[in-house]
Amino acid sequence: MMVHERRVSENGPGTSLKALAAAAWIARLDSPLRGAGDGPLAGLRFAAKDNIDVAGVPTTAACPAFARTPSVHAHVVQRLLDAGADLLGKTNLDQFACGLNGTRSPYGAVPNSFDARYVSGGSSSGSAYAVATGQVDFALGTDTAGSGRVPAGLNNIVGIKPSRGLLSARGVVPAAQSVDCVSIFARTVGVAARVLHAAMGFDAEDPYSRSLSLTTQPFPASFRFGVPTALRFFGDSQSAAAFDRAIEQMKALGGTPVAIDYAPLAEAAALLYDSALVAERYAAVREFFDAHEADVVEPVRGILAKGRDYSASDFVDARVKLQALGQRAAAMWGDIDLLLVPTAPTHYTIEAMQADPVALNRNLGEYTNFVNLLDYAAISVPASLREDGLPFGITLIGRCGSDFQLAELGQRFHHATGLPLGATDAPMPAPETWPGMAPAQTVKVAVVGAHLSGMPLNSQLTERGARLLAATHTAPLYRLYALPGTVPPKPGLLRVQPGEGSAIALEIWEMPTAHYGSFVALIPAPLGIGSLTLADGSSVQGFLCEALAVAGADDITHLGGWRAYIASRAAVA
């Protein structure tokens, strides 16, 4: 197996875009390491963050002096190869996975995939960049304080931060071993969830591996999501506006926002670096660090060295304080089904980050640091592109074991955005299903107007996971009217006496029953849902109109359907 390794970077101001892009990789394989040909991930290509072992390839953790060559794959890498995925190489990271910005590496700063002046987010910077730019289908990162989420949010991709212990960390260089997670990046939730299912599994050789009971049912049609009472965007009005839009989008999916006290979560987050808990980061690499401190870049060196200053009793005190904060935070779950936060509150340029690397890095973790400490699951999904063209992402956070439940809702949210995938121009594919979720009970619904494919309200179906079953016609028992004053324009379908109606074109969609209630709640009067008779004599629920509403409306029955009516208007215009 031939490996191309990158030299330590000497890049500085004025570095070319090509050189910046190359910083995403530390080691590229001359030919992919092939997975099993017939597994569930066959045909997918992936990369692994270079603190995760691949047999025969040096593991550097972005520190050349630390490099060692393992003889066996990390447990999670082996599972993915066994599932059929092909490995392309190892990606760059903030050294020893210590950072959230992607600039703390001697192999170079990894740029944002949308604008190379900005940070990519870290520590899993290279993995996120490789996914966002379409070089791989998915990538492994790690997440202790947000490294599997912040790079996803800043690069318009999906980042799954699994429940702790769901994926084995054997063969992963630890950052803070008790709270480390292997994370997954992909351009769609469906791919990320399939990878999660293939990668998870109890590993008796990992001291923190757990056999978890995962929730298999989606969130209910009407759910409650927590929103912090005090949100900070550090002066970034574009991100603040983007989060407001995301809240409205979540409401359209059936959610009700609930204000939650963010104080215990923020206090827990602060413990990660500002208490004796940082000693666990020092302990993770103590033997190497004590012998090679000068080989560690700043500010990573200072963070690790700080861990020497605490006593065992200091560490115990910090753990007790964290436990107490967890008890306070647990009260919010009595009022909400999940928590919604910005993935990252703002974007920073590489230049600004390098000028103030500690404070700005801390800001990027404003909504991430507490999640692993309090034993929650999370998924970051793209929400929008801001006015300046940079991505904005949100994170859905749930209780331990809610991984696939979060993914199901995250997929519906992501698909409703209509965003391109990552930094590519690839369109959104159809929603996926994956093992690990109970088969959804479904209901069929017929649509005749603004909810048809390609029409303005079709997203109300697709964001609820509905899929098109057929295009057909009603029985000749209906008349169709163009309702005046409706925005967007809508038709009214009215049942009439036999011999007085015609067959009207419609589409039949299938929707998970759990989301049907929130869909019906969006239907304004005088429209409603009733039983429609189809051309073959069968019945299906669908849109009907009150008879009084069509008085004075244009009768467009002769056109045979709403698409023909819209086309006729366009021709006249």
C-alpha cells in the first residue's frame, strides 16, 4: 500500500488556494484501501481523521514527532471496510484534536470550503473539507468539544455526534477519553445515518464502549424543541437572522419552541477547559508531552501543560460540579423533546483566528462544549446560506440514545432547505431510510394544486418525508376552480352530482402518519381534507373545498387540472 504523505507546512500569508486545499490531507493512498464488495456501504469512499489508526499508515495526530505506524485498523475503520466502504486516506486536524478552528496544525490551516479566507472549523477540519468538496462520500472525525459539529456547520454538511460509547474509540488517539466520540461527516443525513448504523457496536476492548438502547420511533407530529433564552452571536447579525429563520422552519415541521435556561449548559461547557477537567487532555498524551513538549504547537502546548497544575482532588471536585450541573440541566427534558442551537455562532477568518486563537476558538464552541460532558447525542445539519454566501448550520440535541430519532428529524429539516450538497452544485437527493428506525406507518394523501411536484407548497410534503406514489385522476365527479385572492394561488376541488363533473389530474403522496397532523394543520380555510374518489373507483384522503368558497371563482374544470391552468396563465403573460 503506497502512501503519499504531506510535509510540514511552511505556508503563510499569500498561500495559493491550491496549497490551502491540499492542507485537508496528511496522507493520501495511491490506490484506495478496498472494502468488502457486497456490504451495505459498497461504492462509498471515505477518509479518516489522522488521529484514527489505519494499518500501515502513520498516525500523526498532526504532530510529526508523535507519528507511529499501527499494525491494525481502528475498530471503527475495520467495521466500515467490512461494510464495503473504500478508504482514500488520512485528513488534517487541529493538533491532538485540541481546537475547533482548523488552524492549529503544522501541516497547514485547512480553509473553509466556501471561502478560503475563513476557517474550516476543527478539530476535524480536513475530514469536513474533503466531504464538502466531494472528494469523499463520508469521513470520520472525532468530537470531544464539538469537533464533529462545528466543521459541519461551517461547511454546509451533516455532522453526527453519536451518543458516547456507541462507536468504539479503540485505535483512536484520545483527547479526553471519557468524553471522546468518533463522529461522522456526510453531505446528506441519509448517508451519515447509514454509516452510523454500520459503524456502531459494542467493543469490549474499549473501556468506554456501551451497549445502548436506541430510540426507534420518530419524534411525534407535534413536538417541542428548546431554544436557549440567551443567545450570543458575537456581533454576527447574519447568523442571528439565519437562526431565527431556522426556528420558523422547525415550526413548519410541527415543532413548538420552548425557552430553556441555558445557564447550566454554559457552566458545564466552561468546565471543559477552565477547570481540572483539562487534566484529562494532558493525561491522554502525558508520556509523549513530557518528553517532547517543544514539538507541540501553541496554543495546544499551553492547554495541555495547564493540565499538570491540578491535583487529583481538584479533578474530583470538577467532576462533582459537572454532575450537579447535569442534574440541573436534566429538568429541561420534562418540557422539551429536543434542543435546538446554532452549530457555530459566527465565522472567523484564518487571519483573525491566528491573531486571537484562544478567545475566538472558545466562541466557536459556544453551543457545543457541554454536549459530551452531559451525555447527549447531537446532529448538525445545514440550515441556510447567509447573505455573504457562507453556510449556517443548526444542531439538534437529544438525550443519550436518540441518535436515529434526531437523524430522522434532521433529514426532514435538511431536505426542506433545498440547499446544494456541501460546496458542490449537486442537488438534494430523495430522502433515505436506514436500519435502526422502526418502519413508519403511513397515510396516502391526494393533492391537486399548490402541493403538486414543483409547485410552491410541495416542500410541505417533502419536509415531512412524504414520497410521490403516482400521478392519476379523480373519477368524473369533480369541478375545479381557481380561488381568488389566495397566496400562493390555489385551486378548489368541489364534488358534484354524477354527470356534472370531470376527471381532474392529481398526485398521490405517501406520508408518515406521525407527521400527517402537522401537515393538515397548515391547510387554510376554505380548503380541507376529505375523501376523494379516484378514476379506478378507490378512495383516498385529499384536498376538497367548501361549496360557498367557489361562488364567483373561475371554473377551470375544462383544463383538466391545476398544472394546465398555471401553464395557460404563463402563456398569456
